[in-house]
Amino acid sequence: MLLAGCAATASLGVAGADPEPTPPPAPAASPGPSPSPAASPAAGPKTTIDHDGTYAVGSDIAPGIYSSAGPVGDGTCYWKRTGNPDGNLVDNALSKKPQVVQIDPTDKSFKTTGCQPWQLTPDATPPPSTPPAGVQGTLGILNGLLGGQNGPPPPHS
């Protein structure tokens, strides 16, 4: 009986010394690098243009030769290149046909409206561009043929 009493006392002593449950051990630190927010690589300029808008050359879109299958539906495809530093018109077109345009690194922006998506296509051949002076000369000839005046009107008799 003495043994039973000692066992009961020992049992009570253990229960009295540990009234709260033991918290689980802290998880061990992993040997790898500490987790950090995922740093996404800086997104460079796009090489596809899939909706209408004005895009900054060099930051929004990469310079290069782009092609489009032409207008969306039965509409017309309009595009425009503007140049640095003052944003003057460099080239533009309004067409119902597939288009190829060369966007130069010196261009300020490229605007597209009503065109199917543009894709960077380095192997495409852009159409020859007409220099602005040539365009003005051509318009002068057309105005002359259509009866337009390039100066003061002639005196009336």
C-alpha cells in the first residue's frame, strides 16, 4: 500500500508541476535565403500593338518595322509617326489594305486607330517614304491641276 501511495503522490506531483500544455517547438529556419517579395524583371518596350492608342517609342513600344493585316472589319486603318523634339508629323497613312511601317528610334510616338494588331516584323520591307518636301511639291502640282492657287490671285481684267 505504501507503493500505491507513492505512485499516487508522484502522479499528483507531475500533474501539479505542469498545469498548462507545452507549446509546440518553433519551426526551424530553412537554410536557404530568406523569402522576399518576388522582384519581377523590368518589362521592356512591347513588340506588339494590340489596340488603338498612342505609344511612346522606346518606352511603350520598341522601334523597328511593324506590320498589320490592315483595318478591323470594313473600316480604315490609320497610323501616324511623330518625331522629336517637337512632335512633328513624320509619316502617316489611312488605308483599307495591310500596312508596314518603320518606326525609327528617333520617333517620339506612334498612333494607331482602327488597325488590326501590329507585330514587330524585322524581315518585312517598309514602303519607301516620301520626304516632306516631296509631299509639298506633289500637293502643289495637284493644286495647280485642280485650279488651286499658290500665290496671290491674278489681277482681273
